[in-house]
Amino acid sequence: MKIDFCKLSDMHVGQSGTIVGVYVDQPLRSRMTSMGFNKGSNITIQRKNWFGHVFHIVIDQLTNLVIRKVDASNIWVRVEIPVDTNDEI
């Protein structure tokens, strides 16, 4: 497995990762942490709307939320990317 970091807004449907940081101003940070956006929480993209501006996410398999793309772009996530070991160089 290869470990990579990306914004939540760059993840694909079905992809999971671990939150490594929420980079927003303090009032929004307080609201987001109370909803479960905490460092180390597991997050999964369940679906996106047609234009990709709204995300349905699940945090720690307990919390279902809908978040705008502009807010998702401030959340950094560590994702594991499978590496195909059968490829020959």
C-alpha cells in the first residue's frame, strides 16, 4: 500500500481515509469538530451530487453528513492507495 495525502474534495466515491487536519477559521472549526471532523477519524465518501459540489460522507461509521465542496477542500485526509505488485518494470 502507498500512503498519500489529499483534500477531502479530491477523493472519489467509495474511497476512505483518515483525517489529518481541518484548516478553517475557529468558529467553523468548533462546529466541524463537534460534528466529528477530528484528527484520526475515519472518513468515507458515500456519494456526490451530479455536479460534484456536495458530498455525502460517513465519519467513523456513525455520523452521516452532507458537506459542500468548498468546505471539504479545507480538510486533509491520509489515504492508502493499493499498489499492484504484479507489474513488471
